[in-house]
Amino acid sequence: EQTHFDVVLVETGSNKIGVIKEIRAIDNTIGLIQAKEFVEKVPNKVKEGIKKEEAEKIKKQLEAAGAKVEMK
């Protein structure tokens, strides 16, 4: 069974601003402009090689903001 996953942002949905805020919450080292550029260039990996629990948490967080997310 796979134990480490990549979290991929596939679509931003209609609430782009909410998704940008969640990206910044997930990675607080990036600024607003970088988060906006990240969200505009989908599909894009949010996190790579993380444990299943953390990946599911990030996926739920982004989906709550309206994004479409995949775990690979």
C-alpha cells in the first residue's frame, strides 16, 4: 500500500480567492503574488511525498475552499 502521496491542485473552482488563502495557509513561506501565480497554473503540486494523513488533511482543506484536488 502506498504510504506517501503528492497533493495536486487540479482546478481552482469558482472561489479562487479562497483557494489562494488556503495555499498560503498550507505554505506560509510564499507571498500573495506567488500563491496567486501558483493557483493560476493548474495542475500544480501543492506538496510532494507526504504521509497519507497530511495529504488527506490538505485535500479536505482545499476542497472546502472549492478546489478540485487529487492525491497521487
